[in-house]
Amino acid sequence: MMLPSYAYFKGKIVPYSDAKIGVMTHSLNYGTAVFGGVRGYWNEEEEELFIFRPLDHFTRFLNSAKLMVMDLGVTSEDMVNITLELVQKEGHRQDVYIRPLAYKADEIIGVRLHDLIDEFTVFSVPFDRYVSNDTGAHVTFSSWRRLDDNMIPARGKIAGAYVNTAFIKTDAVRAGFDEALVLNVDGHLSEGSAENIFMVRDGKLITPPVTDNILEGITRRSVIELAREELKLDVLERHIDRTEVYLCDEFFMTGTAAQVTAVTKVDNRPLGDGEMGPITASLRTLYNDVVRGKVKKYRHWNQPVYEKMMVK
């Protein structure tokens, strides 16, 4: 992956090579950081880069920071403006991934969250697909369980918690799968390693509730709205048992990185007819048009990057 040219670091945009922390930094030693993932999509016809739902992403980011007893001294609107300035300086003319990160910056030994210095940084890099086989992913049920809310809350993108994801993803890929599905401590389906999940059964779209130890995904929320408003589907948020997945008609994963990833096989069992289903295909097409600013009704979800520069 290409390295960024710049980063927002300690209150200003600096060359990426200057955005450095020491090896004693608290967040590096103890995982006391939170992060976000925001996508920008290049629209060739308009020659514009659209950042997808940045205010929603930074609002969630600040909620993650709140869970970690962080006070960053900036609003979600401030973060949007910082990000716009950074991405403009990078001059991207392709799809990008934007990573905000808040971290405990003290160089000390000792585990705690309180009475520490909180810092905030952002960088952006060109980005394409997260799951390479995103039209027909083969997944497996992981032997690892998703962390419980009373252990490390999954609704916060807490850096240390992603060791759980790393175990899940590595074991799945080494076993020959594209991704993994994870059960929570109650035995219900929670998420993929780093994606929300949906299944189609009897014409209804079903997804786990936010109380089943899932990330409260921005893409998840967007897809639910698109499914209800544009495809006129019934969308149910309820517990999902493992064996329901084997019997479903369609299955897909969503996330900022994963976008809408079709799943066609679980544990070597084909789902439906073993191909991406019509509902998944329709949602993929619609979502891809929406994020590139091509659907007027949802244009308010898109923040143009370079339009602001041209107005100046």
C-alpha cells in the first residue's frame, strides 16, 4: 500500500514522515486508541472526490473516544474540515481510505484511561477492495467469539479490541477462506471479522441488532435505509442462529472497507444457488452509485472535496 504524503498530527498538517510517536507511547503498549474508517470515492464524470457520510463517521468516532475517556477538544464538524483540508492537500483523484486515530499519547508505564494526554491524527491513502473476492466470498464460522460489551465494547472502534479481529481473520485466511463469521458469547451471529452481516430469507432482509455485540456500522445503516426506501424490503433486526445462515437465500457483508460484499458459500456449503443473489446485486449497484454521488436523493450523504477549493 502506498504511504500518505501528509498527516494531520498535533494540530497541523505535516509531512507524513514527521508524524512520529515514541515506542513508549501508551496507546502502542496498551491498545488505548480508537480509530475510524472513512471512504472517499472518485467520480470521473464530475472530476470530484466524494467523502461518504463523514459527519456520521466522525460522530461515531467521538463516541468511541468517549468510551475511552478521551477529550479531543474538537467537534465532528471540525474533524470534517480537517479531513477536507488534508485530502485536498494530498490531491487524490481516485478512491481513498481515510483513517482518523485518537490515542493516549503519554510515554509512561501503567495501565489506565484517566489523566492522560489525548491526541488526534488523520491520514489518507489510495484504496480499492478490502475483500478481493467481493462478488462471491467463501467464509467460515470462526472458533473465536466476538468480545462482549462488558469486556470490550464492539460498538467502539477500539484499537486493542481488533486483536480479536486479527485472530479471526488470520485463521480464516490460512484455512483457505476469504473471511469469517463470528458468534457472540450467547451463540448468536454477530459480525464478520470486521463487517456487519445481512441475510435474505423468504424475501426479508435480516441483520443482527446492535445489542448483539456489533459495530454500529455507517454502511449498515445506509444499506438498511436503501433496502427499505428503494427496494421496499422488510428489514428485520433480530438474533440470527448459525444454522439459519446455511439455509438462507442470500448473504452479504457490509462495511466502509468491505462495502457490499456478496457471500456465496459458508463452510463449503453453497448459499441459495451458490451465486450472488438478486437482492444483493441490486443493493451493491445502488450503493456504488450512491457513494459516488450519482443518486440525487442521497446526494446529502456525499461531501465533495474539491468543490470547496473552487469556491475560494
